[in-house]
Amino acid sequence: MTTTNNPLLADGELPLFSAIAPEHVNPAIDEVLAGFRAEVDRLVADPTARDFARLMAPLERWEERLGRTFSPVSHLHGVKDSPALREAYSEALEKLTEHGTELGQNRDLYAAVKALRDAPEFAALDRARQALVEDSLRGFQLSGVALEEPARSRFKAIQNELSKLETEFEEAVLDATDAWSRPVSEEELAGLPESARGLLRAMAQEKDAEGYLATLKGPVVQAVLTFADSRALREELYIAYNTRASEQGPHAGRFDNGERIGRILALRHEAAQLLGFASAAHVSLADKMAGTPERVLGFLRELAAKARPVAQRELEELRAFAATIGIPDLQPWDVAYASEKLRESRFAFSEEDLKPYFPLPAVMQGLFTVAERVFGMRLVERKGVDAWHPDVHYFDVVDHDGSVRAGVYLDHYARAGKRGGAWMDVCRSRLRDGEAEHKPVAYLTCNFPPPSGDAPAMLTHDDVVTLFHEFGHGIHHLLTEVDWPSVGGISGVEWDAVELPSQFMENFAWQREALDLFAKHWQTGERLPDDLYAKMLQARHFHAGLFLVRQLEFALYDFRMHLEFDPARGPRTLELLAEVRDEVAVVKPPHWHRGPHAFTHIFSGGYSAGYYSYLWAEVLSADAFSAFEEAGVFDAATGARYRREILAVGGSRPALESFVAFRGREPDPEALLRSYGLAA
């Protein structure tokens, strides 16, 4: 197969998704890796290649080319999975992992980069180039460049095995999610709003079945647990969802991730020890703002001390209320249902009341208008772009001077073969180097309920917040002004600060000025009524304590699991979870609950020993948004400063420095508690 007929090797502006087949994947990866290796050999053999232009720039060009080749494959694996693609993806990922470890352990290349770092000319480089060199040197150290045999080969083998296991973990969750479904009778539909019924109808149609079908797709689980009057249906769905990929539940043992969890933790710990770190948590913090385990644990426990008493009060109130609606023994599958009923009772308000005001097309237009007013960017749809599904739309990002500076794919709806959740990922990175110029392109993927009948897709307000969140990640990538992919956009940003732009954008979804742009009834065009908006705001912090302790449970569990792993004791998967719940949780799930077995964030999603980052970054985002509250929600000068000091610089300087450049001071820890309505 040649470059000319392999779509993954075509040097076009955008991937040719309709032409990509599983058989293209590995020939393309093999060709690019061979070229990359040849270039590395040439660079280390050339004694004159010890300055930025002749050493780092060629490496970045190859990194960008490799990313451009594999990104469509990785994306299709997430949004349009198939057995053949899965096999090709796994084989390619193994090669990429091996290449990454080889590159990171190449001592001649390390010596070349170090010589560049130690040369007098280094001081004259701009911040982005300096950051790229410094990050590369740290990458070498974390890849085991200093290891001798047999540790060197062992480290490489560990990376390869981890890559396979993490992929298998995610695939097991996807398969377990897709494997379970059950018909829902007319009687069991009681309590479900029309939008949820339409969703269950669509799930049945997708599987060529009649009537209504409950599945384990996120929007279905949320709808049933929140609204279904049938306690038996809620319980059955809760069990199926919370035993996915485990030895419990309706598919017990079929997709079990139990052994993988133990193996992943053992390998991460062994790799850390080979590098001279005490634990995988210490490795994780090598390139994060928090710096030390003590600081992370102190941060989480200080939050827990403030949030847990609030959560305990909220749960006691909920138990008392549940008893008045016929649930004397509140169980975990009742919590969302009883919470919604209490919210309706207390605020005369339901999430469902808002849905007619959040038709997806209008929300998207409103989001684009916010982006234009605050950041000076316009999104203009480009028709006829080759995509992986008919529902996908592509937009050019047009800057204030009229130039097209980036692009983004939007894929909104849940469907079979598509990973759950919502995420942003990189399709193309910005690269400007001589004649080479590539614009940044992003994927923005959600799992919203699709349109039903004549009605457009209707979002809950939570969905709107999710959309704004992922769009925040997107503009971080799209508005970068750094020319080098490894330190531009979200790349090179400390992991516990990378959520700052995403969580920052969520705030606009609560502002009247922003909502007035799009929160209009899909049939009448009436704007969101003042009384409904007031109730929405009153309910904003409803059960904030319960939400926060749940996040703290995830964060503490993840961090302690990686920090305290002891090969002699094994993973202690459930034992440690019980300890963490005793410390921070107020709702204790049943003994058969197997949340860790589907915890893709930490076992396959890059958040290992880093889930705390969501809360850490929320301090930054809440404090950053307060600048807009002070100056005006759409204040163009504040928006321009935020774009310049936070978004444009990417990972070219430390996140704290960027924050101080925007805010004029270090972050205020109380901002997080204020954002949850928990500040004293």
C-alpha cells in the first residue's frame, strides 16, 4: 500500500473519514514510524543539529505528522467502533507505545537535547521554545532514559503491557454497556417525561425493536433513575449499570475488569519504582501544579471537612422527605428520584421544565455568540466535509480579522458503538515552522438524546453545562498562538490546570445575559421566564454537598490507590474504596457495587492519580470567572486578556504564571467553596 492510496497518509487539511478502513491503519503507522526513526538517527548523527531549528523543529514536525496519522484512528475507535477497527487500533497502539518508550530512552537524542539546553544560545529562545526543550528533558527522565539493563527493557515491556490493558479496560466497559438492554412496558413508563419516553423509543428503534427499550447509555440511565416511578425498574437498571465489567450483576464475569485493575496498578507501581519514585502518584505529580502527595491529600481532606457535614444534612433531609413519598428505606437507586421530587417540591421546579427552552440548535447558536462576544471568534459551518456519521457538523473558526484560524467537528448524539460521556480531543495541532503550517482542529463529542419525531434534540440544563465545558477545552486548543504542538493548546499544560478553560466556560450557562441568547421555547420562541430562571438559580446549589463528597470520593480513591499500592497486598480495590467511603461518603452503595470496574477516567482515560484535578482546577476556574462578574459577563477587554494570558499561551509557561498574568494575583482557594454555595 502506498502513500497515494492510504487516506491516513494523505497530507490534506482534514482526514478522509469515509475512505479510512481498518486495513489502512497499520501500514500508515509503520510508514510514519519508519520515517520518524530515520530522522532521529540522522539528527543524532549530525553534530551540527544541536540548535532548536535543526533539532527540535524537525522532531516536532514528525510528532505532528504521527499525531495527524493516528488521531482519526483513535477517534473512530471512540465513536464508530468495530471488531476489525478494534484489532487494528490495538496493534497500532502497541507500536506507538513502543516507539514512545524507545524515543524516551534514546540516550544519544537525550544528550543532543541536553546539549541544546546547556548551550548559551538557549537563553535567547522564546518561552515556547524553552518550554518545549525543558518538557522534552523531563519526558526523557520519565521514560527511563537513565535506566540500565535489565531495568531498561523491563520498563519498556511495562509500557507496552499497560497500553494493551488500558485499551482492553475501556473496551470491556463499552461492550458491557452495549450488551445490556431490556424492554420497558407502558406501565413502567409512569413518571417518565415525554422526552425520556422518546429516548427509550429511539433506543428500541436503534435495535430494530418495538416499543421502549432501557439501555445503559448515559442519558437513559439518568432519565430512568431520575424520573421512573417504578422502583423495580430503577433498581434493575442501577444494578446493571453499577456492575458493568465486573464479576457481579446480570453479565457477571463476562467482561470482568477485576484482574485488569490489579495488573494495571501493579505495573504502574513497578514502573514508578524503576524510575526512582515512591509510587505512581509521585510520578503523576512530576508535571502537575500540586507538586506533592501531601498537598493533594490536604486539599481534598480540607474540602471534605467542609462538604461532608453539609452532605450529611442534605441526606437526612432527603431520607425524611423520601419517607413522605412512600420510600421509607432510601436506597442508592432512589436517591436521584427522591432528589428530583424534593427539588420539585422545594423550588416548584424540575429539570424537565427547562428542556423545552434548550433545543440543541438554539443552544449551539447561543454558545457560538458567547464565544464571539467574549473571545472575538466566529464559528461558520462548512458543508460537505467528510465525516464519520451524517449527524456530524464541521465549523471553521474565523478570527476577528476574517481569517480562518482553526476548525472543529461536532458530534452530539448517543448511538451504538460510541463511547459514553462527553469529550474533546485533538484532530490536528497547530504547527508553524518555515513553510509547514497546519491549523488546529478539534473533535467535540457528546452523548445527548437524539431528536424525537418533529422535535429537535432537547437538552437538560446539565447537558448545556456539559456542552459549554467541552467547548472550553475546544477553544483552548483552537485559539492557541503557540506554533509548536507539544506545548500549544492543551498540550504541555499541567494536568491539574487543564480543566481551567472548560470549567470556566460552564459559568456562562448560568448567566442571564448568556441564557437570553439561546434559552427560548422551541415552539413559541418565548425566552426562559424570570420565575423559572430564579428557581433554576435557587436550585443551583441544591445538594451541592452530596455532589462534592461524591467527587471527593472519586478523587481520594484514585489518588490513594496509586499512592499506597503495595505489591505484597495487591490492589485492595474494594477494601480501599470502603476506607475512602468511611472517610468522606454519606451514601454507601451496596456490597455488590463495582464502580471501579468501569472507572475509565483513571484506568484508561489519562486521569490516574489525577482525578483530583477537576476540583483543583475548579478553584482556578471559579476565581477566573469572578473577573468577568466584576467587569461584565461579556466584557470584551477581560475576554481579550483571558484569551491572551490563558488560552493563547497553552503549555508554553507554567499555569500558575498564566493565571497570575490574567488575574493579577494567585488563586483564592475560597472561590471553589463560593462556587458551590458552601463558603462561610
